[in-house]
Amino acid sequence: GPVDLSTFLNHGLSDNEMRDLSVTFYGSSAINRQKLGLLALSSATLILSLVLA
């Protein structure tokens, strides 16, 4: 059946993968974090515009 999103977010990644993601994110430069934030923001804006359209 369809995967519940919260279940996927909680259990879809192993501890090692989560740690790697954390290291990648927090270990990256502020510029990369800023880019990632802008990407997330633009993605959220796009999704919202599609949902509300």
C-alpha cells in the first residue's frame, strides 16, 4: 500500500544515513546551506502554488 509520509520520514532512512545527511548539511559551508535553504523555499513555494491553484 501507499507509504505514510511521516512513517517514511521517521523510518525511511537508517541512522547512518541520517547521520551522513546531518554531517553533509551541518558540515557544509554557510553558502551551501543558504543555497539549500533557498532551494527548499522555492520548492515549497512551487508546491503551494500548485496546491492552491
